[in-house]
Amino acid sequence: RYFEIPPAFAVRRAGCAPSVARPCRRMAAVAGDPAGEPEEQRIQAFLAWCRTLGADLRGVRLARDPARGFGVYSDVGIPASAAAALVVPSEALLTVPRAVRSEVGRAALGSHTVQASGGISAQALMYLAMIDGRARPESFWHPWLLLLPSSYSDPLWWMPKERARLLEGTQLFHDAARHETQLRDVYDGLFPALSEECPRLFPKERYSFDAFRWARSSLSSRSFGEVALKTALGGADITSAVMDEPLTDEESALLRFDCPAFMCPLLDFTNHDVTATVHVGLLPRGTSGWSLGLAVDGGVTAGTEVLNNYGTCRTNLQLLLGYGFCVKANPADTVPIRLGASQALAGPPIRQGALRRSGLRLDEVHQLS
């Protein structure tokens, strides 16, 4: 049946108005969750961290909207001619190679647990780095990760009864179950074995399945595609841009490359607007450095929010699974259908010929716009 948007999710981004009823969610604490630390204090610590890396945050404000959660605002306005509305030094990025070379990444790759199993997925290494970074104040990314939500509203966070009540009979019901099963398989392949082998770096109370769920939702809803690191903004020459040293043969041999994405602090706080036209790419910084920028066609009016566009072709099923929200009257929405005719019904030569000419297969799921 067609997926009807639950009213609680007909919003622009997760973390919206608390007055709206929502499905019951798992609210298990993630190691490193701020206990009693004022939100404004964490915001200022994050912005100070950005400045130490060389970010120019003049006129940029990070604030919480009661209806949409965190957003990035420009107090001075950004002209349409600007090369980018927001710029973040490339040193702040969390990429797969940096996760590999983090303390927990190196320990995981060198462990008997990973080597005996034939390797580890790149996504799982990103999860390990994020969980570690949120929990340990000495981690490079701690000020940023501590500001991320403690829980999310995508279906992997819903209680089973609520997921069944709202989604059963839709493609999303099966997709959510498949994603959760895959996540559980990845987790069970690493834990508790890593915690038993390296208890100092992988304490079992820190690396729970709930922590993995948190890292998966953070990466899914806040990452950027690798293509942005090969895209130039403002006509810049980026042929010499190198974000990371190439992985060694030994590192590559143990890594399953299933994560063509990276994380960018600050830019990941920008909210979705399906009508916004944006570009994400590289800009030169100084004589040898690089920054990742977000350019907005038409500029940004002073005092308004700097908006992003997570994809103009994303359906509400994709948005809810990946980001935890839906868009009302989403112009990209489709209905997934399977023709499902039996071979007996499709058997006559005329029908077989019609199906061949149309290019439609009975065993495929088709998106009906």
C-alpha cells in the first residue's frame, strides 16, 4: 500500500516540535552524552574548535529552532556573488582514511578479531571513530561529536510495535528491517570480541549496539558524498588538492570500501530545503590549504538560515530511512510497486512481447511517480 506520512514526520528535519506526537523511540544513552553540560556551552566550545582550525565564522551563528532543531544562520547576509556561504577547513573533515588512522582504527585493523575475519567495512571504522570521539574529551573531533543529537527519529530508532503499526505493508518496513539486520551483523562480527581483545580502547560499556545505531544514523543523516572533494567552487583549480595520504596496501587489504562519504563539522548542521540550489566543493585556503564550502545560489539574506539540499530526487521513503523526516507534498515522491504477475498470466507470447518491449521485469520494484 502507499506510504502515508505520519504527521510527526512531515517536517524539514529530524528533531522538530516536541508538541507533535511521535512513535515511541529507543532512548538508550550513548557513551559521552553530555550530562548537565549546558547546550550553549557546548555550542561555544564547538565554534571555538572550528576557529582554532582556521574557520572564518564572522556573522555565522549556530542556533536551535524550536520547530526544526539546530540550524546555521547568517547575521550579516551572504551575497550571491560569494564563492561560498559557509567554509570549513579540510583538517576538520572525518574521512575514511582518517578513521583508519585514528587510534581506534589502527587498533581495529591490527586486531586478531578483524584479521581473522578477513577485514572490516569502512562504515564500521567510521562508526568506531565517531563513538570514540564522542566519548573521549582528548579526541580531535570531540567538541563536534558532543554536539550531535543523542538519538534520532529514523525507523531504526522506533520500537518494533510502532514500526509495524506505521510501516507494515510498505517498502520502508522491509528496508528498515534489512538495515537493522545488516547493522547487527556488522556489530556482532566485531563485538564483544574487540572489547575482550582490546578492553582499554574498546570498553564494552562504550561500544554497545545502541552506540552503533547512533553512529549509523549520524553518518546516514549528516554525511556528504565523496564527489564534493573532487568539485571546485568559484572556478578554483583543485588539481593539486589532496585530503589524505593514500591507504597502504596493508590497510586496503583489510578494508571493505562501502562508504563513499565523509563528515564535515558545521556544514552538517545545515537543514534541508528541497527548493534550495546549493553546491558543495573545495576552495583554496592560503597558499597550500583547502576548505570545503557550501555555496547557495542567490545568496543568503541577513538574519536568515543557511539552507542545504539533501537531494532533489529523494522520496519520502528515502528521507525517512536516511534522515528521519519527510517533506510535505514532496515533488520527488514515488510509489514503489512490483508488477508481480505470475508466469502463467505473463505466459502468452503477446504479453511476453509487450513486457520485453517495455523493458519491465516482473521481479523488479518499479518507482511510480
